[in-house]
Amino acid sequence: MMGNSKWIPVIFIFCSVILSGNGWGDTAKNASGPASPDSGTLAVIDGKPITMDVFKAEMARRRGEFDAQRKGELLDSMVRSELLFAAAKNEKYENDPEVIA
């Protein structure tokens, strides 16, 4: 049970972001759509692009058939993950000894 305690701060920030919307919204202002139709960039979150190559690699990793709806859900999931990571980074959780342990 002791090993699970390192996840408490991560879970806390996740819940805080979801429930309050404040951290999410602050970071979300840095999220944008594609730079241009030809760029191969699907979204940019806090300066980090989600490219078509990264998206295709994630589809391959997850396997299965991807219709338009499932592709949209995957991209939404990838964007949410990057937003959560950016929010945790902004709160400096990567330096928290309990998270590192």
C-alpha cells in the first residue's frame, strides 16, 4: 500500500483540475488546433505538437479499427493527457519527492 502513496498528489491534481476547471482552463488557453492543413500537426498543447505521426503510432499501439468517431475520441484523449501533464508540470509536481519516489 505504501507504493501507492506516490500517486496521491497526481490524483489530487487531476481531480482539482477536473472539478475546478481553473488549472485546466489556464493550460487550455495554450491548446490550439492544427497550424495548417498541410503541416501534419493535429494540435499544439503548451507548445508541444501532436503530429499525425504520433497520432498514427498511438492508433497502432492501441490496435483495432478506428472510424471517425474513435479517431476523434483518441485525439481528445491525447489532448487531455497533454493538458493534464502540462498542468502537473506547471504545479512543479515533477520535483515533488513523493511523486518521484
